[in-house]
Amino acid sequence: MSTPVGYFDAMYASAEDPWDLAGRWYERRKYALTVASLPRARYRSAFEPGCSVGVLTALLAERCDRLLAADRVASAVATTAARVRDLPHVTARALAVPEQWPDETFDLIVLSELLYYFDDATREALLARTVKSLEPGGTLVTVHWDHPVPEHHRTGSQLAGPLTATPGLARLTDVVDSDFRLQVFARTGGGAGTDAPSPAVLEGLV
């Protein structure tokens, strides 16, 4: 069974930013590495489910023409909306993924600190929706805490194998940090290769 919704409601009832995402150096460093891992300089349309209070959202917004950030907790969505209120190309919505999912496609999807809250069946359903809505050659970034937590079904490294085995994804980057696991994938289009040139190829270095 996935982590109960009540866990998140209780966390946000106790504090606006229960994990201190805006304050901790650990989080700022991790977010900087997440954004630095993006293989393209710019994205047309991005989706960030599980956005929490929008700290990463604000950083992703600098690299995207349009960004949809979503969370199942209304107070987290409100905090995100306030954080990005001066960014008209960013929208914050209340969505409970994977049951609720936007009916559009994206060239960037970011799953940050999200997948370990789901049981295997629900996680597979979420990844299937992710692959379906990711355009060929598009980027998927995943980053997850890599230490055991009672409310987490898997660690970041335990998620790495299932992610790599997901049909339609080709792994581009795999960062094994002492505290988290960050992976970057390209959506394949059914042909040979990843259909996503590397930054070096795009700039004529290879």
C-alpha cells in the first residue's frame, strides 16, 4: 500500500515547509545538481508532480517556457503559487498523481522525492503515465533520498533498477551521491538510440 494521504496532511498541518526545503544547504545543493543535470539549455513545457512548496519549481522555471507544478496537498500548492506569483509561465495545481494527470505532453518531467511513497503497482502506473506524456527525446529527471525512512517503500538506489528497466526510457546520467540518487533519462521514440543528442553533440563537440 502506498504511503497514506494522511501522512502528508499531518506534515503540512505542522509546518508550511515541513522538510525545510527552502532552508537546508542539503536541499539547495541537491536542487542545484538536479537543474545542472538537465541535458538541454531550455525546455518548451515541463511537469513537476509532487512539487511540495515550490523551491525546485522556481529553479526549473528559469529553464522552461512553461511549467506545470502539482501537489496533492492544497496548502503546498498555495505556497508554491505564492513563490512563483511573479512568473506567469508557471502554473501550480492540485493533482493527486497518478490518478489525476494532465492531458498534454511535455519535453521535461521531474520526479523529485516522489516515487518512494508509492507501492510497486502504483509506481509502475505513474511511470507508465510519465512515459506516455513525455515526448520522444524528452527528458525525465528523478532524484530520491537514499537512506531508509519508515514512510518510504524504497530508497533512491532501490528505485534505480526499476527506473532503468522502464520501457521507453534510455538512461543518460546516473549520479550516486552519498545521500541521494539522481538519474536522467531520455524518452525513446521506437528507433535506435535514445533520440536525444547529448549536450556535446548538440554543440558540435563530438
